[in-house]
Amino acid sequence: MIQVSGLTKFYGARRAIDQLNFETHPGEIVGFLGPNGAGKTTTMRILTGYMPASSGVATVAGYDVMKESLEVRKRVGYLPETVPLYTDMTVFGYLKFMADLRHMPNITNAVEEALEKVGLLERAGGYISNLSKGMRQRVGLAQALLHKPEVLILDEPTIGLDPAQIIEVRNIIREVGKERTVLLSTHILTEAQQICDRVLIINKGKIVVEDTTNNLQSNLAGGQQAQLIIRGEAAQLAPSLQKVPGVREVKLTAADSLQFSYESKQDPRPQVARAVLAANFDLLEMRLISLSLEDIFLELTREDAPKEAE
């Protein structure tokens, strides 16, 4: 649904994005992550026809964003980080105005449907100037959903929302993402981990990795990791665990705790449990250890990280 090839953008002499290549598909929610200034917003603005690229090709719903910009805009819903609202208008009036600009049929029904989806139907007659920041964010989301776009591009969609509203917006995004392509940027990494099927991490204008969060956790850790808690001196158990086939590395993490790693394709945990009992120790706990998306993000965007993942 979105295809990007060699996309590059210069601001004067500064290269904001550099030879980006990626694609997304219908029914997929893709998280677009990166530190401030990495190129996320620039990429989104190009994809929505807000600004041109310096070079490269980008298509949305099969249309070239440079050559067929109007066709792209008909099929894209865009929520920028700073929502451009007319605060002297009512919520309903603003959305009706946006629908008029798009020459939409059945405008009243479309506006009411969008308002109901974001939970603002009861505030339709209120002025935008009287809304909280979180409520205004939801008005912006309603605007992006108004024409039922094939592609939804969201720049920090939950910024300024309270915890209950964040959950509501996430549910909306999940529902929309069942049939449409959703590309969203966020600084809340747990949010991407919870709702995204796949993540793109961009740093200094280049995509450094593109994968599911589960694969990132496994690959970056060099395999799976697990922790043991026993009753007894863990240091005395370490030599026995090192002999278990498939166990790669054993670390002492506390007086009664060990951590070991192993290849994802080979799971030695049953043998590890038997080895603990055979060494006359009580096994109190064994659990998998996963890198959080925060850990992955920091690892991939640190200064000495690889500039581009294959």
C-alpha cells in the first residue's frame, strides 16, 4: 500500500533522509520510530504530499506522491503532530468544512460516524477553543478518518491524551488497521510494542532496522535468554548448566540467580530444569528474558551502532 524506494530529502546542504526503502501492506500497522531529527516527520510529509522529495520514488495506494498528488491525498488520512484546527469553529462545523473541501457525499452522516468513532459525538456542538488538548487531538483524528482513507498516517497520535483516552485511541487504530494501512510515529515505545505488527527504526535519515518486535528481541540479544532462581548457592550450579547441550553462556546475576542464553531454534530449558534437580538444588523459578523495545531502540540508535541493517 505504501512503497518507498531511494527516498531522499535535502534541506539546503543537510540530508534529512537518505535513500529510504520500505513498504507496507493493507491490514498492517507499522510503527515508525526514531530519535528527534531522525527524519520521521519529513518522510510522513512527503508521503502525504505536503512537501516534495529531493530524489527517489514513493507511491501510496498505487499512486506516485509526486506525479499524482491529488489522487494520493484522496486516499490518505493524515494526523500531524501539531493538529491544525480552527478554534473559532464548532467540532461539527470544522469536520463539515473538511468534508466539504474533499467534496464528500452524505457529509452529515460521515461527520457523525467519525465523531462516534473517536468518542466526541456529544461534543459536536461545542467550540474547539473550549476543548482540552486531548479532546483536540481526537478532533484531529476524526478529521483523518473522515473520508475512510485507504492509508492512515499518524504523527504522534496519542500525544496529550490521558491514559483512558490513549487506550481508546489505540483501540481505534487497531480497528482501522484491520482493513487499512496504518503508519504511525510515536515516542511511546511500549505503544508501538502493543499495537504495531512491524516497526521501522530510523536514525540520522537512514532506516537501521525493519522487523517485528519479537524478531528484534531475539536477533539483537543473539538468541533467547532465560533466568533461573534456585534455593542455594547459584555459583555452585553454574558449571553443571554450562554442560547442558544448547546452553551458550551462563552468568551469575545474584547469589541465588543465574542467567543463560541459547539459540532460538534449540530450547534446552527442560534439560536445564533436570540438571538443576540432579545437582540437588530446588528450582524456584525459570523465566524468559526479553529485551524491551526501549532497549532495542537505544541499542540501534546509539552513536556506534551499525548505520544500516541488511
